[in-house]
Amino acid sequence: MVPAAGTPAEQVTEALRTANEPPDVYVCGPPPLVESVTDSALAGGVPADRIFRERSLPT
């Protein structure tokens, strides 16, 4: 297995280029990561109601 290159947001952008239809997107992580991936998904044509987010905060 080879790790994907780029940031998570860049990986989403690349994956959406080859998708036949907008996928459901599930993202969980710190708020900056969640927002970045969400922005990339929206820019790539994923409808907001198909993006599922969970933000984790440091404890």
C-alpha cells in the first residue's frame, strides 16, 4: 500500500475528479481539517447534504 500524496483536502479534490457521481463524504478530525475537506468537497460538486462531519477537539 502506498500512502496518498498531498493534504487531505488535495486528496478529496483528486478523488472527485475521477468520481462518476458525487459521493457521500465522511470527515472526522480537528476543525481546520474538517473545514478544509468540506470546502474541497463543496468546490468539487458534492451537495452539502452528502457531507457528514464530526469535529474532534483536544481533551
